[in-house]
Amino acid sequence: MKHYVAIILLIGISGACMLNPLSAYSATNKNVKKPNILVIMADDLGYGDISITGGRDVQTPHIDDLFSKGVMMTEFYTSSSVGSPIQASFLTGKYPGLVGVPGVIRKDPSNNWGYFRADTTLSGYLQQSGYTTALIGKWNLGFESPNLPNEQGFDLFMGFLGDQFDADRPLSQNSGSMLFNENSINPSGHTTDLFSNWSIDFINREAEAEKPFFLFLAYNAPGEFPSPKEEWVESVQKDHPHLSRNRTKNIAAIEHMDDGIGRILETLDNTNQLKNTIIIFSSENSGLLATGSSNGKLRGGKQDLYEGGIRVPTCIFWRDKIKRQSICHQVGITMDLFPTICEMCELKPTNNLDGSSLTSCILKGLPLQKERTLFWVCREGGVFEGKASYAVRQGAYKLMQNNPNEDLRLYNLTTDSYEQIPLRKSSEHYQRLYQLLQAHIRKNESVPWTKSEEARLIIQSN
């Protein structure tokens, strides 16, 4: 961490009100060899919340531009229906329950459903492979050592720890301050602007670097409870005066984020880095219907294991490498991004991953050679009392329960993509998927998801 001594000293001199901590951060090398990697994850973005996937009341020209100039993933899933497991799966290439994160990690021990256990993270592997690594935005995998961003492979962290953070509320009214690595800072402004601007500063400072960069930009927008700037709300009201207040706020938060993404793309272009940057856009969750999100015609929303709860808008852009306006119908999931990024960068991680590289479909339009079986787990508190719900998909068939108290239901997604007609339990597909799911549940439950095995056993016995 010697590279950041000057930064830490600057914070000590100028205090927590430093407006631009990145002014102290400087790249030291000159020629990029491997491609840069920019992963942009929205938060709680519904499948119908951007215009290119069917949102008729929202304008997202910059996100749409990425989709139209890259490859659209039409059947891309999150690894869970809540936040922490998705981030865990992305950074490990594994099922979240198998790295100790079946649910959201929270400070409240009575409502905490995970303890991150990772041997290797994508950020750590890329760091070891010569990348400068940065996380800007939301870290959702823990509040203490060894599960802090700088300990999990990020050279630079600017953002906040935790599962909730109101975008426009003063930091003093939130559960914690922003962090620059492990140092508290108190910047002014809306988080969408902060995260976009910090990303722009980072990209500018890496423009002359020899080492490539990996930037994970984890927005908290639109968020479960959108808190957009009023100017963006007024703009939406002007264009769509008859929308509900919730929908108006949701769209305003999305269009504000899209504007920031546009400025980031412009910075990459102006610094001659766009051509050599792989850009992945996705969402950490799908949209929460109760607060104004739209998942189009898909059934359900955030916290559901129906398609509307786990299928998210996703695209990958790489100028001159990925064919414009291409479409990949291959079923993909968050944990696939780890091996996909590595293969596209000609890196070969040695650790075993649950995810599969989608590179053949992305670059050549070829499907995976083997039919996939994918699993989901979501453990939550409240009315569910820490119980987990599960789902499995193999080919066209999906066996699922939408909450722990429901029976399993089988759907054929080819003939019933909106999950309206459950099939008979006597179906051979039901029996096959049931056996596969039971085996995964046993494997999943063998991994502790609290800090100590003893605490986990106490919770299970209640």
C-alpha cells in the first residue's frame, strides 16, 4: 500500500472535507497492454427501466448506445434477488451461498444473512495480473476486516459500506460516512454525481498509465427507494405529467445515472481509451415494483425468484472486437462475468469457478456446448425469519419457490415466459430438477454464513 501513503497524508492535512481525493492519486506508467475493464452495475434497475429493453416512459440514450454498439444479453440473470449475494457472486465467480453470502450482509446481527468467505476475488486476481483496481460506489460484502475493499483486491476504494445509503440525504443522517480507502471523507453532493465524477477522475488519471485498469462502478441508483435530484424529477414531470410519484422518481434517478454514464463514456473517448476498454453494464438487482420500477411483462420484481426478480438488462461493449447490434441468447448469470472477463483478457485463473465464460457467444455468437443447470438462493429475515427460498433452471424448465413458505412450482420458460401456468408435479422435469435442487441445497447449507459456525447453528435451531 506504499502507493497510497501520499493520499492518506493529504487526507490528514486537508481533513474529511476534501472535495476531490483523487487529485492525490496519480498513475505512474505509460502504455496499456491488456484491455481496461469497466463494469457498471446499477442498483435495482428493472428490465423495463431503460428504453432499449422496452421502457417507453424513460430516456436512457447513453446506456442504449452501449447496447446498440455491443452485444445484448437477452437471458442474463443475477445470482440472487437481493444485493450482497450478487456482488459476492460477481467477485468470486461462484454461487453466493458457497462463499457464505445467501442473503444481505447487514450490521444488525438479527437481520444479517451472510459472512463473505472468499479465497480469491476477481479484483485480487486482476491486481496480481498487473491491473490497477478500483471500486467506486457501494461495497455490500462486509463492514470489518478482512472483508473490506482494500483487503479484497482493490487498490482504490471510494464509496460506502452497507446495504442502504440515501442518495441525497446528508451523510450525517446516514448510517456511516463515505470512505476513501479506509479513511472517512465527507464530500458534498448527490451520490450519483459523486460516483460518476470520481470515475471520470480515475479514468483521466489512468490515461497515460502502462498498467491497464479494472474499475467496478457500483451505483446505488436508481435504488430500492429512489432519491433523485429535484431538477431531474422536474424534467420527467414535464415530459410525463401523468406518471405516479414513485415512477417519476424512479425514472429521474435512472436518467440522472444515464447522464453520468454518458460523461464517463465521453471521458474514455476523449482520452483515447474507449477502444481498449471492455465495458459491461448490468444491475445488481431487478426493480422493486412497489417503488416505481418496471420489469416489463416479466413476473415479479426485486426479492422474487420469478423472472422479473432475477433477469436484468445486460450488455457488453468492446469496440472493434464485439459486433455492433449483436444479440446473445445464451443463458448467463452474474458469476459468469469473472471467467468471461478473464478469457477476454487472455488470463487463466487457477481457482475453480462455478461460472462459465460467455466469450464464445459474445465474440462469435456461439452457444455453450453443454446445457446449463443454474441455481438461486435468497435468505431473508422479517416475515421469512431467516429461511431461504430456492430456484433451479435447466434448459427451458425452471423449478422455483418465490418465498420459503410456498410449494415448488415448475414452469416451461419457452412456452410460458411470464410464468403463469405451473406444470404438474408428476412431470419428469419436476422430479429431475427437484433432485438437482436438493443436492445443491445440501451443498449450500454446508457453508457457514455467519462469522462463527456456532452462531449459525444457534440460528438454525430457532
